[in-house]
Amino acid sequence: MAMTDDSRDIEKLYEYGERLNEAKDKSQNKGDYEGIIAAANGSVKAKQLAAQLIPRFFKYFPELSEQALDQHLYLCEDEELGVRVQAIRGLPLFCKDTPEHLAKIVDILGQLLVAASLTALFKHIGSTDDRSADDISSWETIREKVLCFIRDKVFPLKGELLKPQDEMERHLTNLIKQNLQDVTAVEFKMFIDFLKSLSLFGQKAPVERVEELVEIIEGQADLDAQFDVTDGDHINRFISCLCMALPFFMRGASSSKFLNYLNKQILPVFDKLPEERKLDLLKNLAECSFYARSQDARQILLSIVQLLKKYMVRRKIEEINFTCVECLLYTFHHLAHKTPNATNSLCGYKIVTGQPSDRLGEDFSDLYKDFTERLSTIEDLAKAMNKKLTQGMAEHNKAMAAAKTEEEKDVIKKQKQNATTGLRTCNNILAMAQPLHAKAPSFIGDQKISFVMERSN
């Protein structure tokens, strides 16, 4: 019967061990010891046997000590429990025969202890899928206590616990990623805030590490699922995750998956969203638009123009959401800045880039007329609102002077704050609408206007 590669490796290991046992001057059998070290990269059985032999003959080969010890320490972290146990059992031999390596071995044991403790802790915050109904109540109590312990005791001590830093930060990151299935929004934010505090994802981290954080957030946003406009939890989660991802878009991570989902799944049913969530979504989209990539801007621009026309009415009406118009104009400017000739067929502009997509031979004059008329209407409405708010500010000042109680003053102060915000919004609309009357406008892109988000809690 032919021997398998695994059997041959095991047989070789036994041969190396026998020759070393029988040799009077073991240092002359350097090749055998090197063979043992190399075998530690083999099968599970080979690793277990190597974990016995490496420490047994370690003291005879000081010139191979660093290579041998590092290989043995890798075995201490092996995926297979049997390999880890055998390797850890061999550590006392290193300490006994070569005490100069004691400090390094103590460090690795401390690391293994911390890693094992963290792994055990995170087992208590995973999914409930495999638990019976009777167990869930007591499990949730334990889970809450474990999360509080991790938040209050583990995270604040990351500098002392996570050593060596790179390996332990990666270990903890992997544990967090494996246990996010059933976390609440607050718990998820806690984990993301912690991850971005690690040097692994710090300000000097390469873009691929920042992308890793965005991928975690994308998973929580459930961007592979069909969007159900009646599912309030999903839209809330999407907005929260988009907001959470914004700082990472600023650092170079791609927003493509969020924008693609928004364009294909959410904007087509935008009218059916709860009113209080529409503005939150548009505010986050506006902030995100500044960091969109050209190909994403081109894909989503049609949806933005269509939505903008719904808010920029052709006739003057009493009720209009100026903040939504402000968000959409801001988004339009930044997306159009990245792909200007896409606006030729959407708004009737005549922007020349020399590309076939300019479509300069086609007549889009009706689109231009419609778009600029809508702009003029919204400008007139913004000017009228500006006048109304300015007059109201004078009345607020008089009322503040006449107010006698703190409660009255607080109400008036809130009214003044709202008026100030409204004035800024209208001024922003006027600043963004004015350049859009040109046949080939210059879109606001690199320079930001004074656009300050006020988020609802």
C-alpha cells in the first residue's frame, strides 16, 4: 500500500528524533533539527510531533534558537486545539533549558491568555439561533453583563491588554466581526467607535483598512436585502449606517455600495418614506455626495434631478420644504461637478468635454427651459421667505426684550434659532441656484458652501 505524504512526513520526523536521541554530539545533526522545524508547517499530526521534538532538542542548537522558538510559538496559536495543547506543554522545557528565553515565553503566554479570555467573552454576545426559548432570557442577562464588562473594563485598557499590538488588535477585530449578527444599533456603534480607535484603523492606516470598516458597516446596513419601504427598522438602520460610514468616505473608502443601493432600492420609493426620515436621508446623501466617485455620480444623478424637480415646483405655493431643496441642490452640484456633461441630457446644459456623452448634437432646450423656470420659482420663494424671516427676527427681538420669565425667553430663543437656520437655508438655495441659469454652469465642487447639518436624534 502506497504511503501518503502525511505518513512520509511523520516517518521522517521519527527518523530525525531517533538520530538526535542516539547522537552523542547532537549539535552535529543540525540538518535533522532543521527538518523538525520545517515539519511544523505540515499536517496536524506532523505539527503535534514537531511540538514535542522542538523543545526537546532546542538547547543543542543555539544558532537555530530564534527560528525554532518562533515556529513553536506559532504552534501555540494553531487553529487545532490538539496542536496548541501539545505546543503549550513544551514551553516549560524552553524555560528550564534556556532561561534566557523566559521573558519572551512569558509574554506569549500572557498574549495567549488574553486572546483566550477575549474569545470566551465574545461567545456570550453571539447569535441566539442555536438557543432554546428557555435559555434566551438568562442568556440575555449574561450577554448584557458581558457587554458592559467589555465596554467598561476591556476597551479602556486596550493599550495594556492588546500586546503585541498588531496581532492582538487583529484578533479582537475578528472577534467583533464574528459577533455582530444580533447587536442593537447602540451596541454596533460602540463596536465601530472602538475599532476606529485602534491603531489598526487609525489615521495612518491604508485605505484598504478603512474599506474594511466600511464593509462591516455595509453588512449591518443589510445592503444585499430587498428594500421594504414599510420596514421602518431597515430605513433607520440604513440612514444610521450611512451616517456612520461618512468619516471613512472622507478617508478614501468607497461609497459605491451605499449609493448604488440608495439609487436602485430607496429613491424609487422615496415618496412612500415616512416624512421625518426623508430629510434625514437627504442630509446624509448631501454629505456623502462630496465624496462620491465619478462613475457613481453619473449613475445616481438622474434620480437626484427627478427628485429635485418634485421639490422645485413650477408654480408658487405656500408650503415648501426649503431644507429638502437645499440638500438636493447641494447634492446636485457635487455630483454634477464630478460628471458635468451628464447634465446635458438631464437639464439641457451644453457642457463640452469632448466625449460622445456630451450629446451636443441633440436638442435638450425644453429641459433647460423647464429646469431654469423651476429654479426661478424656487428663488422667488426663497427670497419671499427670507423677507418674512427677517421681519420675524425683529419681532423676536422685541418679544425677547418684553419677556419676563425664563420659559418665555427659552421659547423665543428657539424661535430665533429656527429663523436663523431658515435664513441660512434660503441664502444657500439662492447661492446654489444662481449659477445654474448659465448654459454651461460651473458646479460647486471643491469649495464648500456654508452647509451645516442639523441632525435629528
